[in-house]
Amino acid sequence: MKTRLIIVFAVITALALNCSAQNPEKKFGFELSTGASLPTSKLNGTSLKTGLGFEGILHYRFMPYTGIFAGWGWNHFAADETFADNHSDFEETGYVLGLQFKHPAGHSPFSYYLRAAGLYNHIEIENKEGDILKDSGHGFGWQLAGGIDMNLGRNWSLTPGIKFQSLNREIEIESVSTSLNLNYLTFRVGILKQF
């Protein structure tokens, strides 16, 4: 009888120590990222220069490797000559909602992530002073992304990655409807805090 009690006590103690030694990943996170945006096609005949973007997203992990994310992003593209005005820039802003798969790479501090998302964005044409000349209104687009999550400790991570973003909108210039198909690759570096 004493042997059984000792074995049961040893098993319970080992399980308790094992459970308390684990550091489960947090379910929530907030990520800020920025980087260069490279247009992959002309915007209605306009050659866009390399742009700059920023994004803030909130993560929620509902399964061990799968979660959802939502946030807001901004991208700015300059151009020398445009279909609208020779001194116009383009800004795309709006919202993102998507699904993320993140998996650890063995026992290293690295994980890889894959994301697919829908966008609800709009495109603004602005003059050099930043005044809005035309606005396409919000509409739906999509985004695919992937990258690496480098654990820095204390629930902080560095998240370099690449994404492709596509948005098709229409804008009216002098009573003529013009199609704007904005497609670009963006190289981002972000910082993620899990909580």
C-alpha cells in the first residue's frame, strides 16, 4: 500500500512540476510593422515609385497554431507623372481581417507564419501638400503574407515578412469612371507583443 502511495505521489508531483515548467504561448498579441512597398504593375498607366507603409494589427490565437487578426494599414506611393495630375501621390488606407497559421521551427526561438486576409480599403489621390483630390471610397481586396517570428523573450518578437496586396477600385475624374488596380509586394519588419 505504501509503495502505491509513493508511486502515485511521485507521478502527481512529476506532472505538477511539468505543467508549471511549461510557458504556454499567450493568446493575444499586438503587432506594429513598417517597410517598403514595391508596385508590381502600373496604376491605370501610371508608374508608381517604391512606397512606404505601416500596419497595426491585433492577434487572437484560438487553436495551438491558428488564429485570427484584424487591424489598420496605410501605404503611400509617389509618382512623377500621373493620369490625374502631374503632381499627385497615391495613398491606400483601410482595414484588414484574416487568418494566421504560425508554427515553431523545432526547439529554436523561430517560428514561421502564413497569413491570408481580406481588405476593406480605399485609394486617395493627393496633391504634394497632402490635400485629397479624389477618393475611391472603401471596397474589398485581399492580402497574402508570410514570414518569420523571432522570439526575443518576455513575450516580445521580431516579425520580418513579405506580403502581396491587391485592391481594385474605381474613381471618377471629370465625369469619367477610371479603374484603379493597385497590386504590390511589401517587405515589412514588425514588433509583436503577446499578452
